[in-house]
Amino acid sequence: MSCFECELIVDSMLEDMIENRKKLSDDVRDFACYKIVTTNMTASCIDFLDLYLPTIIQMTIEQVTGLGVCRANKCCPPSSVDPQRAFTYQEIQSGKCPTMIALEERVDGYDLLSFSLILQVYYRYLPTRMSTSTATASEEDENFIEDVEDEKALEFIVSKSKYASLDDLVELRWYCMLVLVMAEITAFTALASVTMMVFAGANPNVVGCDNQVVNGCHEFNSLKNKSGCTPVLEYQFESVQVEFNYICDDAKKVKNTITIQTFGVLVGAAIFGQVSDNFGRRKALIVSCIGNAIFNLISSYSPDLFYFMLWRTVAGVFAGGITVVQMVYMVENIPRNHRMWIQNSITWSPNLIIFPYIAYLAHDWRTLSVVIAVASLLSFFSLVLLEESPRWLVQKGRMEEARALLVKIRKTDRLYNDEFEHDLDDVLTIEAEKHARSSKKAKKYTFIHLFCTWKMMAQTFTFIIGIICTTFIVYALMYNMEKLSGSLYWNSAIIGASRWVVNIIVSIADYKYTWFGRKLINQISMISTLVSLAVMAGYMYTGNGKDVLAIGTSVAVAMCSQLFIAKYLMINELYPTAVRNLAVAAVSTMSRIGSMFSPQLFYLSDYAEWIPYAVLVVFQLVDLLVFCIFIPETKGVHLENHLPPKHKRIFGKRA
């Protein structure tokens, strides 16, 4: 047994004996007065011992120290405290590490045992820390915390707490409802911003040239070269192609601008993921919403395709920020047991039903740009009513701000009582200990931390590959929806409805059945998408696929929407708070690679109409294989706040 273990056990026993001195006194009294002295002296014996014995027992116990007992048992060498005695009080105070200061700030309200445990650990390691260089001191800090963990200090504090983590403080009440309202508005804003080109980039049909009827672009080009006639267009939405006269082969120029616009979303996802981790979720969302509103409004006045592309790309940067931060902010502010059904209800799917109707009313791309700007402003005003994420504040070590905010939320939910603040202090003490153990000094986490262990590296690459495949499939099908028969608006609404139906079914199954986990959801969705794409490719190969395209596209996009939700939810549950938003940002950034090049996929149909669908089959098969190998189940897990210890990382002491 080590000196620390011995002192901890003996001091705990001594404290317990002092607290129970009356019981010890009663036991001694009963033995002495009823079994030793004569019967005629029993009453006097009881009176005498009841009066003096408890005090005598306490005084006797206080003559014993843990260190003395442990020295007698040869657990502690006699010189173990000599270096400590050489320091003055001021020297001891100045030698305290940030970890110790944070722990002492949180010790108020705890019983003497937990306080003595913290101090024993601290003073045991103080001489070593004070006698080393700065570089060694940093290393000793890490050893200090690891020893605290080894000695069950954190487990002791957790056992005293009513709530095990911040997750247990989150209730589906009034404040959570405000968060959900904000999440719905921002979800619509993000969807409208990213998928606007489904309508604004829709190709019109050329049905005539002046007064002559033509059948497709080939006849039109032939007639135009001979007579220079003006094309007659048939369209459901007045897209950029219609207004700026980009038709037939020239229409590909508009499709190519989608790649550049999506690059803006990619940049925004990368930038605002880092911004939200460093400066806060709410601030990042507010800036994203304001920027998206301004530049969508400016784009509505674009005089030509170049300026439209320019302003839409800048707006895409802010739309990428909304897309990345909105989900993280929502997940950190909703109860753990309700995450799945909420994310399946407040998502892009129901908004994909609403957005086609908005586009139908707008009828042209300029009006639709203004509508998106207004939606961004509504998102901004909804965020004004909310507060910063408490979990982010805790992760940054801003415990007092987190405490005040959690009390305010509790009062908003009308659940506040006198005991709550004490219970809250317990939780924050646990989080402070975890935070102190993970970072001895302020750290700026970067994308490299997503690869700091072999396990995290494999999972990160798996999510990146999977999201690229999923976005490539979805946007390749959606940006070429004019190839489907029927109404552009109805096809979009049917896809949105089918996505939402799948989401609701999955939500019910996830809530009712514990065995229906995240991994199973992903596997079912991938297999369904794979089958629908294979059927479309097969029918197109035989030349009879036109009738099944609408159904196959609806199924594939609906199941891929579930993949988006399940993948992002697993990312939020799998990665620690320290890098959670970075993980979402990294995956979201990589997803834009798929959406950037998806509009060009159907250029392959110039060679054979089945080739694009065959390519999508390969993408989905790759996603399915790597996911099944590397990703574990995450349903119901507690959200981790901190990265693995440094000794478990593959980049040495400094990841």
C-alpha cells in the first residue's frame, strides 16, 4: 500500500470514528456499566460515562494522525513531509497549479472528507512540483491528475452528486422549446440557402424557335444557325438560365456555378466550426445568419451570371456556418433520450416540403433570394432570445457563467428549488475536475485532434468517406430533378414528404426499442439506397427506366436523408465536447466535396443514361463497407467532454 492510500484510508476511518463517537461511547458504556461494575453502581456509571466519555473518545482519536499510523506500518518514510515543511505559506500558495486552484474553488459545500482528500493529494505532490523546472512541472501536473483519478477522487465526488453529468440537467421544457423553434427556423434557412439552385438552376425546355416548333436542343441549334431565330422556352420556375438565356449546352455554365457556390459552403463549414469552438455556438450562429441575410439580399440584384455566382458564393460561406453550428447547438441543449426523434422531426425533410411551395409562390430566383434573406433574419431574432450553450461554457472552464445560465434556464422551465443550486455545484465540480484533468492550460483544438488516436483516426476517415458518398448521391439526384417527369414542385415536395415519413418511422422505432440503434439505422438506410440505385441503373440500361426514376429517386433521397441525420448524430455522440464541433465541421466540410461535383455527374448521360446511376451504386457500396467495419453503436451514451489522456494519443505528448 502506498503512503497516499494509507493516509487516505486512515484519515477516513478517523473522521468516521469522530462522527460516530456517541455510538462508540454508548457501546463502551453498556459494556462497562452492565457487565463490569456491580448493579448498585450502574446508574452512577451511566451518568458519569454519558457526561465525559464522548469528549474523551474525541480527544483520544485526535491524538492519532494518518501519517503517524502509516509511518508505524512502514507505509510512509519519515522524511516524506520534510521538504514540505521548508516552504512558507506564501510559497505554497504561489506554487499551486491551475488545477489545484480550480479544485479549491469548487470545494465549498463539500464535506470534510472530500476536502481532506483533495488536500492530501495536493500536498503529497507539492514538494516534487516545487523542486522541478517549468517543463517538468507541466509533466507533474499531468501525473498529479492521473494519480487523483487512480485514487478514485473523481468517483467519490460523483457518488455524492444527484446528477452524474450535464445531460441529466437538461429537461424537455420551455427553454428547450425555444431552442427547437430556433432550430426549425435555422434548418429552413440552411436548406433554402443550400438547395436554392434546385429551382434557380433548373434547365428550361426549348419548345420552339420563333413560330416554329422544335423537339429538343439539337433541332433548335440547327434552326438557329440557319435563321438566327429566338428560342421559345417552357419552364415551371424562372431560373437563372431563363432570365440570362443560358439554354442547351450553355445551361451547363449555370450548373458549373453550383460547384463554386458549394465551395463557399465548404469554406464556411471549416471556418465557423473553428469559430464556434473558440468563441461560442451562439455567436457563430448569429454572425452566420446576419451574413447569409445580407448577401442573399445583394444576390437578388445581380445583373448577370458572374455577379450572381459571386454573391451566392459569399452567402454560401455563411450558410455553411449555419449548417454546421445549428445541429451542434441543438444537440447540446436537448435531453439525451430525446435526441433521435427531435433530430428526425426538426430537420431538412419537413422543410423540403415547405420550400417547394415557397419557391412556387416566388416563381423567380430574385424573389426567392429575398425570401431566404428574410428567413435568415428570423433565425437571428430567434437566437437573440436564447443563451450560449452551457456545455460549451463548461468545456471552456467558464464555470460561473455556466452556473448562472443553468440556474436561469431552470427558472425558465419552472423547475427551480432551493436544493438545485447545491446539486448544480456538484455537477459543475465534476465537470471542473474533468476539465482540469484534460487541460492544464488553455488549448486551441484543431482538426489534427480528430486523428489523435488510432481509433479516432479510423472513425474520422470513415465518417468523411461516408458523408462524401451520401452528399454526392443526394445532390446528384436533386440538382438534376428536371430530368424527372411531372412537376418540379411536386417532385421536390414528394421527396421531402418521403424523407420525413422515413424520419418519423425511425424516430418511433428508436424511442420504443432499445435494440434499434444508430448503427442499424445507418445499415438499413444504406442497403435501401443501394437497392434503389441498382434498380434505376438496371432499368436505364434496358432503356425502360423513365417510369421508375421518380420512385427510385424518392426512395434513394429519403433514405440518404436518414443517413445524414444518423451520421451527424453519431458524430455528436462519439466525439468529446472539446472537438465535437470541429468533428461536425470537418465532416460537413468534406461533404461539400460530394455536393461540389455532383451537378456534373449527369454529364455522363451523354454517353449512356445508365452510367450516372452505376457510379452512385459504387459510392454507396463503399460507404456501407467502411461504416460496418469501423463505427460502433452510440445510442444512449453520455457525451464526453474531453479528449483521451495524452499517453493514449499517437502524436506523443503534444497532439
